[in-house]
Amino acid sequence: MPRAIGLAVGGALVSLGADEVARLLLEQAVQHLLDGLADELPQVGPQGLLVQCYDGLGHGLLPACFFSRQSEIIPGRAVPSFLSGRYAAVKVRKKLYVTIAFREVSYQLAGSKVLETNGYAGETLADGEYAFALYEVGADGSETKIEEVSNGTPNGDAASFQFSPITYTEAGTHTYKVYELGTDGQPGTGGTDADNVFYSTAVYTVTVTVTQSNDGRGLSASAQVTDAEGATASDVLFTNTYTPKEVVVGTSGSAQIGGTKTLAVSDGADCALAEGEFTFVLLDANGDEVRRVTNAADGSFVFDDLTFDAAGTYSYTVAEVNGSAGGIGYDDSLFAVTVKVTEDTDANALVADVSYAKDGATVDAVSFENTYTAASTTASIGAFKQLNGGTLADGQFTFELAGSEGAPMPEGAQDGVATAASAADGTVSFRKGDLAKRLGCGGRLPRGW
């Protein structure tokens, strides 16, 4: 970086050894220039002192002594060798020399930081929260870091940052790149921090052009900013985005959508729920199916995960799918489900609350009740008697039918035993028995059969 001009050479102005009047007059004229009371040194000053200006760039005598008010006065009899910038020599009556060196032009790179919160309150922009790096790009494309700074005091969700001014002593073109440091501390890497803030990966190229003014009064600097795609940008702007962590509603979430299934049976029927026997659907606000599930053996069911990445109120409907199992009366109830998603500002995360309603009234849970009624039917049990070497007669032989405990028996059975006699053709027929109480649930065999 060019060093600043402003060192004294040869002591103070009063030590130059010229006659006192000339010294005081020239000192006064120069001070007027610095104080803004004059724009140039007079060619013919008080007491007839002749003031002449020489261009240190080798252009010879200048017609007038125009200097920037930002110039610095460096006393001395010769141009100091360390001055690489623009300067001029002032001679008065061949006795007094003053070197006036033009202060180099400076340019300060700056930018803006914006934190987009999308209406969420869990994260705000703070002073010094984000860091930015300035790199100088060499002729070979290599990048050398010049400085790192952080953002200043924010105004709402925006803040500015500035790098130190860069001073130039001569005309030329200089290229820089500006990055935001990512969550890993490296330039332009982005990333997401613990508060779920997504860092910008933008990179800006700043081209500073330093030119010599036509009137010889000094240098000027201008800059052009382009983004990573080479498009001209009006500002160096880094935008970070805060979004609270998403919330899951379902089997792996802290909130769930589900319910229970119960089966009411007719008197004496022996029927129990089986896993996967009944099916339930979750419909969205448009009536489209989004999830489908079957019951567990205990009658419970929970829909698979739904993920929510934005706060809001979401509406669903839970219904049972009617099947075709014999003897089953299906529940056609519809349950309205409301999922309210809000922000937990302490956790920087979304949370979900699930509520239910049936027929417009709030209910604590979803519950479907199906009924099972056994169909009435009969069954005949018989046998065949064969007599070798003789002829059967009606009622010649008697047979007994015994059932297990609780088994339905033919009419006329006593103490769990039914009797029947053989016919002349050898058939043995017990009376028909009512098996309505033993046919099971929806066509399944009852337990124990």
C-alpha cells in the first residue's frame, strides 16, 4: 500500500534561513491555501515577491500554482527522493524553496449487510456479527488479503461495513474482491450457523481506476462493482437468510396425527381386532390423499411424518376407508385436523400443535368405532353306519356328539351331548345347530377354532 506523504524534511518552515519578511509572507500564503482561504499561491505576492511553481513531473514552470486544499507542505531545498507522487517546487526570489507534495487520492471500499428474517423474530442483526474480507487481485489472478472488518451498528435488518481507505500515488487500475466470511471463517464459503442463519456465498469484484486530472490539479479515483456473473452491481451487498428449523409431525415428531379404532361386537360373538385390519386416510384441504395407514393390534394408528418449514395453519381430514368384511359396520365419521405451526424464538425452531374437531365441535382425539354382528347360520353333523353280514334297521344303533366347552350344539343336546340313531340306510344325522355365535369377525375363524 502506498505510504502517506506528510513528513517534514529540513525542519520547520522557519528554519529555512531566508529573510524574515519573505519567510513570513510565503508562510502566510501557504497557510491561507491550507486553511481554504485561497485556491492558489500568488505569482506576485506582497512586497513584490515572485512565486514560481515547477511541476515535479518534469513539465517545467507552471503558469499558476494550483494545489488541492488537501495538499501538504514539506519544506526543503530539493524534492525529497522518497516522494513518488505528484509534487511541485516553489521558488521565491531565488532564496527560498518550498516543496509542495500533492496528497495521493484515496478510495474507501464499503458495502452493506442485510439479514432477511421473513417475518420471524428469532434472529436479529447485531453490531459486529458478520465479518467481511478484502483481497487484492494480482496480475496473475492471485489474491492477497488486505483487511477483515465486521458490520457496524444495524438499522433494522441492515447494516454497513467499511474497509480502511486505500491511498494511490499514481494513475493506474487496481482490482479487488470482497467476500463475506462463512461459518467456517473462510471467504465466500457460506454455510448455516447454529441459529439457522444461511450465510451469503456472494463475491464482488471491485475495479478502481485512478486517473490524472487534465488541469494538473491531482489524481481522482472511480470504482466499478460487478457480481460473480460479471453483471454490474450498484452496491456490495451480502444478504443472509434466517429461517427457523423445520418441524416434523408424525411417527418421528413430537406432535402426531392419529387416533384409535374400537370394535363393538354383538352379544356372545367372539371377535378381536387384528393388526392391519382397518385403513385410514389423511386428506389435505383440497381433499387429496396425503397419507394412508392401518391400525396396530391395539387399535391405534399414527400417520407417517409430515414436514413443515413455514409458520402457518394447515387443515386436514381423517377418515376411515370402508371395507367389505362380512358383518362389519364401518364408521363414516370425518375428523377435522388443524396443525398450527409457530416459531419458538428461543430455540430458533418451528413447533406444531395438533387439534381435532368432529361435526364442528372440538374433540380430544380421533376415535372410530366399528360394529360386528354375527350372521345367523346352521350346520349339520352326521355319520354313516355300515353293518357287515347283516341288514340295518332304523334306530338299530345310537351315536353321541360331544363338543368342546362353549361350542354350539345341535338342538336337543343335554349336558353338552347330542344323540342320534342310525337309519336303515346307515346314515346318522344330528339335528342342525345354530352357529351364529361362533362364525368369527368378518369371515375370520373365531379364536380357538
